[in-house]
Amino acid sequence: MADAGFRYVVRQPPEQALAGARAANYGRLDVSTARRHGYSEPSQANDPIRKFVSDDPNRPYLASLSKSRQQAYPVALFGHDDTRITIDLPDGENITTNRDGCTSDARRLLYGPDLVTWLRNQFVASNLNLEVFRRVTSDTAYLKALKDWRACMRIHHRAFETPEAARQAAARSRGGNTAGSTPAAAEIAIAVADAECQRVSQLVDVAERLDGRHRIGVSADRAAEINAYHLARAEAARRAPELLHNR
């Protein structure tokens, strides 16, 4: 970025971001918390990952640049869109990235010239929770509990197909308020109904039990990508000091 005429501050992410979650989040909620906070966690305002993102010094720096320089900054960092490549993933979906730009250049220096293979392995290894979540929420045991949850929510006059739909409706009730602000009465009502129906249907209990089983299967299915990812990271850590010295 310096060679391109820009400043870029590299920061160490908090440990929570580096470690990753051990299990997918199935939205467990108890009634007492729902009555006080709706869907917001009481400690959300002090969340280190949120703080890390909001305190990014590169954001005010970018805002300080002229309009033309603001347009040139992401091109330098992430590359030109006309160099975009598509990377197919094991689940049939795909992601895209650009061949040029400082980010791709740094990845090639650290992980080797095969950018597609590195990014594919990185995405698979870093998104195991997403694949586990998809398998859990399509499991027949989960779908049965979800049916019970829906029936319970209808008793509370809340016709939602999924817990996520309930959360989205609650979020809309806040309008422009930020996370951590006082929840609206509509959010409290939805969250309390959700919490009560989680208890009745045992939806989250079922999901968390299934999570362990499906996690074993996903880890086995993606073992090649996971192992390649960790080997590449170890090699990159070994080579990084020499790369920095040569700069």
C-alpha cells in the first residue's frame, strides 16, 4: 500500500476472532434475558470484536482522502474487478476474488502462487460452522423441533417460519437504533415468545446435540482442505520474517 501511495495500518485481531467459535450459534435465549434486553446481549457494547471493527484507524484515514483517492484506495488494496476470478467450493457455491491488488499479492508471497487453492482451503477451514449449521438445520430431528416451535409461536400470535425471521422482525422494530440501545416493546414481545417456545420445543437443545454429530462428519469430509490450510499457514509463519526483512 505504501508503494501505491497509501497508508495502511495492520492490527492484531482480538483472540476471540482468531480462535473462532467452537460451535455454531443457534440463538439460545432465556425468558428473563428476553424480558430485559430482547435479542441483544447485555455485554454487546463491550464486545472486543465489535470494538476492533469500529476502532479501525484505516476508516478515518480513507474518509480524509479526496474523492479520487478514495476510489483508488480499494483498487490498490483489493485489486481491479476486471481481474476477478471465481473459486468453486465443495458445497456447490462459489466465492470471488481479484488476481491483483495488495491483498492478493501478499497472499501469494505467503502461501504460494496458487491463489485459488489457498482461498478455497481457507474458506472451507474458516467456515466449518456454516456448513455444520446447514446440516443441523436440515436434519429431520431439527425440522421436527422447528415445527413444534412454529406451533408454539402461533399460540403467542407470532407467525414466523424460523427463529431468524423472528429476529429480523425484532430488529426492524428498533428502526435506526444501534445494537445495545433499549429494545422496543415489539422486540421484547417477540423475544419472550421465542424464548418460551425454545423451551417448549427444545429447539436449541436439539440443535446443539446435532451440532456435535454433524461437526464430526463435516471435519471428516473436509479433512484434506483443513490439513492443507493449516500446513500452508505454518509454512507462511516460517517464511514471514524473511519476507519482512527483505522489504
